[in-house]
Amino acid sequence: MENGGNIVSTKKPAWIFSILLPLIAIALILTADALEGPKTAYVGVLAVVPMLAAVFGGTISTAVISGITLASAAFFGMLASDGNVPAQNVRLVIIALVGVLAIWAARQREIQEKERAEIRIEEVRADLLEHHSTTDALTGLLNRRGLEEHLSQGRSPLFFVLVDCDGLRTINQSFGHSAGDEFLNTVGRRLASSFPEAVVARWGGDEFVVLIYQESEDVENHIERTLQEITQRDVHTQSGMAPCELSAGITPWVARRTIQEILMSADQALSEAKKRPDGKLARLLSM
């Protein structure tokens, strides 16, 4: 839970269960022994205390509690001996043995918890590596590998759109590469929000890919109108406003063709779009 910028934990401190609770148990057991008798009859019950510490605490805290338990039993036996010294000695031996066993059990639990934690860390690390290997670091969109893995899952799109940021070189030269990164980030967000049912990826450099899955009677014109709307707004960067100049090549997806062949068709359509004098937007290449 977060309060005023600080994180407030609702988890109880471990020392309450691993140290305080066993100490309270020792006090209660010896008090009951002293009040009810016969004296030292309850001392053997103290053998459960080190195990209680081992359940909640670590090796060190369990060793401390085991030592306190044995010392308390021996000291209480000297003050309140019932004359049965052999029985008291047996109780002390049992408490000592249980204490050693409790320390060993706590250590084994720590080792297992560490191993489980390392496994979880490795799983998270593997997930992060997989995420970074398929995600573009700048825009957060899929990268080329991520797009290829998406396409390998079997569902084929209807159209493959290759988008080129025409003015990126000018922006880099005029405003700097930081502004160019801002421009690419904005274009990526606009594409993703303008095509919510599509898959948007950064193909590399100044190129993006949009996979269109939504069926529509007027899908080609819809794609072109959407791209035109994106370019109507300039891109705000820290160094100034930059015109959102895009070219796009659109090609239908044909299942019998490889992604390289479809990419070549989209790239050909993109080249045709760049030759157009009316804004260099979408150009459909029929197949």
C-alpha cells in the first residue's frame, strides 16, 4: 500500500513469530510449571519451542532461541528441582537434540527458499529477455523479430502496411537525434491508437509495419484516410514542432507468399507512394 509516496507494508515483522513468540512460549511454559507442579514436569514441553522458531525464523534466530530454551530449562531445573535429577537431565538432552534438529531444519528451509527465489529470478529474467528480444526499446512496439513471431502463430492478416517516416532525416539534422526519437515514438503511438485492432510494429529505422485484421468493404480507403488523419497533426518535440510526413505502401496478404515476398510488394507500393505529389500517403498494390 502506498501512502504519501511511501510504501507501507502490511506484512508482520518476522521477528514477532521467530523470536518474540517462542520467548513468550518459554515464559508461559515455565510459569505454568512453577504454579502447578510437580516442579520441572513441564520442562520437557520446551522441546517444541525451537521447532516453533524454525518454522518462522532463519538459522541464526533458531539457534538463539534453541540456546535460550536449553539455558532456561537448565536454570529452572536448578531453582525448582523436584529431586528427579536423571529425569531432568533426560529432558535437557531432548531439548538440546531438538534444538540441533530445529537449526538444521531452519537451514534447509533457507536453502530451499533461496533456490526457489533464484528460480523465480531466472524465470523473470528469461521473460524480460524474451520481451526485450521481441520489443522495440524506443517505442515499446513489436520489433522485427516480434512481428515475425506473431505471424508464425498462424493467423494471417488481410493487409500488410509499410509506413515510412519521410522527414526523420531532416528532423535529426535540424533538431537532433533526441527529437528524432520523440518523433518516432509519437508516430508509433498514433499508429497503434489509430488502428486499435491491428498489430503495429517498428520494422527498423524509420519504418513501421501495420498488420490489418479487421474486415471491411472499404478497408483500403479506411487505411488511407486514417494515415491522412495522422499526418494532419504536427509532432511536438522538446526542440520544436515537426511535420508528420509519412508514406505508406499497402499490399494484400496472400497466404501462399512468404513475408519477404509480401514485404517486397509493400516496399514497391511504398516507392510508388513516394512518387505521388499529393502527400505521399497510401498506395495500394493489387495482387
